[in-house]
Amino acid sequence: MYSSFNRTLYYLILGVIGLPLLTGLLGVVLPSFGYDPALGQVSFHLGHWQQLLQQPEFWSGLRLSLSTGVLATLLSYWFASSLIMVCFEKPWFTRLQSAITPILSIPHASITIGALFLLAPSGWLVRLISPWLSGFERPPNWITVQDPEGVALIIALVIKEMPYLMFAMGAALSQLQPQQTLQAARLLGYERLTAWHFTLLPQLFPLLRLPIFMVLAFNMTVVDVASIIGPNTPSTLAVTLLRWFNDPNLVLRGQASAAALVLASMVAVSILCWLLFYRLLNQLRHHFSTLGTRQSWLRYWTWFGASAAGLTLLMTLLSLLLLPIWAFTKRWRFPDAWPNRWTLDNLNRAGDRLISLTAESFSLAIASAFIGLLMALVLIEFERAKGRSRISVALLFSAVLLPQVTLLFGIQVGLLYFDWSGTWLSVLAVHVLYTLPYIYLTLKAPYLAFEQGYLEQANRLRFTPIRNYLTIKLALLKAPLAAALAIGFAVSMAQYLPTLLAGEGRINTLTTEAVARASSGDRKLVSVLAFAQAILPLICFMLATLIPRYWTRWRLAFRRSLCSN
């Protein structure tokens, strides 16, 4: 279904996406060079850059962002690829893929809060070995979370991002012929894991570049996870930028804008270095494969990575399990492994505040998911009719690959200029900007794979293009549509910085409240908020799985009941 109306919508959507991106970039580039009319600065200068380079906190934050972000991405990729290689063609491989899918819907803040309760000196891991093994009657004086080197932050990022990369690898494998490739390599005498390294992994990486770069950009610039479990003095550069930007001294905004540009540049440099490192690694792999070695030493690294991946999945499950445990705990003294008493008073104590936060989060998530789905349908339908557009892809994924802390500073400046900040609609618009790329990425492959002949035949029989499009094409695509909608809902539920900056503290969600209270010490209330934040996307994913399966049966039963009446 292609028309001039569709073309108009397509370019209108590109304009709606491109305008905030341009506003966001200008809103940080101009103040960084001294041009900020709101502060009476209308001449360009390099004073903010000079101040930034003299800040010790900038250099320490930049080091932490680089080390934690790059290392977390490397570990996530290593663990995920190792577990996929070891489990592929095993009876439990399909069950493993099904098990990690619900984890993808859990917001980062929820898993991080669970990891905080797991890894803390008084956390569940220490409780499980106390006092019978450790001898601790009181929590040890250890720095296991918010440590200066960011080890806990790396663990939290790997816990969340490794399942996502496993899911991306599983989807990429469906585009290849892995069984035939491995069988051919084994017939030549190659050991199974060695065959993976020499044949399949080189084919997988081009299909995984975008997911890996999205993970790398997120890990280097994340704010909510770093605020909960990351180092404080100094903090990562993204957290430092947020503090500078919110400082009452408005002069620091120019310094924060300069630092935001540095962070965006470091993400770009890291992506380029990743590509160069992969090219070098690919050449080494090709060299070793030509030596005729049928069993490579890489298989030992693969088994070690798969074991670490299994441990990471276990930590993920324990982190998620801790949320309902603490949410319904009345008394849990150290070093008891389990709570002494259970209660529902924690829910009652959250009371009306929990209801209002849930309603606000749900309304934003469902609205942004539906709007993002409609926009994605227009974009993909235009591409199906006219061919792939690099402009739309570049605009869509610029919002994901650019650091949120960089882009949103400029967008907030634009919202303040037009007096649009602090409203529900402004928060919704920013949420759509970040949910649309994920919905587009989820829906594009099944939508383009649809056999267009069904729709053409329906139009020949009865020329009602819009009705046939809705009742035939979208009806047959109800499963990927539901999955895309669920992913958009989950992405919106996880948005912390967009809600905080666009809402200016007036629009509160479960995510912003949970992150704000994570350092309060009230584990019961924080767990209630995090558990509510986690359960909503899980319910949405469950409905997205069940409704397409039984939709036709329910619809026919409903029509029969109407006809009988």
C-alpha cells in the first residue's frame, strides 16, 4: 500500500525524528563554545574547554566510563558467544533461548537494584555463606558495590547486556546456515568449537555490529545503573555531567556541554577501535585456520566463557528473585539466609504513591509503544515500496548510538526555549524518540518477509486497499506486531534520563522513583518499586505471546456469538 499520502507521512516522520536530533546537537555544541543567549553569552570562545581540561573529575570520570563500558561490552560478547557456541545443537538450546527472552523485558534499573542487594556486604551472597562458612555475624567492611574501580558496575552491565547479545546472536543464526557449515567443517576434521571460530563467528559479526555498538554506547554513557551501583567519588563521566548540568551555577552548563561532546566522541572512537580490533582478529583467525590445525586453543577460552556465562545467568536470576523477596519481607536480619517474617505492609506503605507512579509509567509506555509502532509501519512500508533508505536508518539509530546524556541536554534546552518542558506530552515525545528504533528493528525483518501476493490478490477481488491492509496483512503479522509493541513498552518503562530531563521532576515514573530511592537504605520500599517496574513489561511480553496465538479463535467465537444472537 503505497501512495502520496504514505510518502507525505514518511517525510513528516523523518522530520519529527530529525528535528529533536538537530536541536539536541546544537543545544550542546553552541554552549560548549560559549554561545548561550539565555546566559547573555553571544560570542564564541574556548573558555569552557579550558575549564573542563583543568578538572580532575573529568579525567577520572572519562577513564571510568571508558574502562567500565568497553570491558563490560567485551565480557558480554565473550560470555554470550561462548554460551551460544557450547549449547548450539544441544537439546536445551531452544529452552535456553526461551528462558532469556523474559529477561530482555526487565528494565536496567530493576536488575541493578536486585544486583545491589545481591552483591552488597550485607547482600544475599554473603548471607548464604554466613556464619557457617565465613564466620560473619555482622556485615563485613568490604567495598563490593560502588567500588572506586567500577567492578560492581561492570558486573551489573554484563548481567543485563549478555542476555540481549545472546538473543541477537540467536536471531542472526537464523539468517545463516549454521548446521550445514558446522557439518562441512567437521567432515574436514575440525573440532566443533574450532569450527565455530573458523567458520561461523566471522559470518556472525557483520550481522551483530549494530547490537554490539548499541550495547557499547549504552555501557559507556549509562546514568541510572551507574548511579545505583557505580562509583561515587569519582563517578562515571555521564553521572558527573548530569550533576554539572543540574548545578545551580549555570556557568557549569557550558563545561557540561563540552564534556558531553567529549563523551560522544569517545563513543565514536571506541566503535572505530572495535572495528579495527575485529579486523586484526579476523586476520589472525584466517592465519591460524590456514595452518591446518583441527583443534585450536580457543576452545578452552570458549569453555571458560560459557562457564562464566552460566554464572552470570545465575546471578541474573538471583537478582530478580531478590526483588519480590525484599518487597514482601517484614524482618530479615543479618546473617539469616531467609527473611524471618513476611508481610504485605510494604505494599500498603507505598499506597497511593505506587498507584500513581504505576499509572504514569503505564500510560507513557503504552502510548509511546503504539505511536512508535504506527511510525515504524509507515517507515517500513515506504521502504518496501521504494527501497531501503539510508537516511531513515541513520536518523533512527543516531538516537540510540548517540549518548543520551549528550543528546538530551540539547533537547532540554530546546524544550525550555519553547516552554514545552515539564509536561506529559514532552516526556512522551522523548520516549517515542527512543522506543521507535527498537520497534523498527524488531518489525522490519518479518514485515519485509511478508508475501505481498496475498494482499495483491485481495485487492484484485475487492479493491479496498486500507481495509485489506488492516484485515489481511496486519492480521497475518499479528505475532511480530505484538512482539514489537511489547519491546516498545519495555523500552519506555526503562527510560530514566529522558523522563528526568524532559519532565523536569514534574513527571515521575517507577523508574525515576526507584533510582532516586535506591541509595536511601529502605530496601523494602525500593524493592516494591523495582518489582512493580519489572512486572509490567513481563506481563506485556506474556500477553504479546498469548494473544496472537489465540486471537483468531477468540475472534471467530465472538463473531459466532454475535450471529447467534
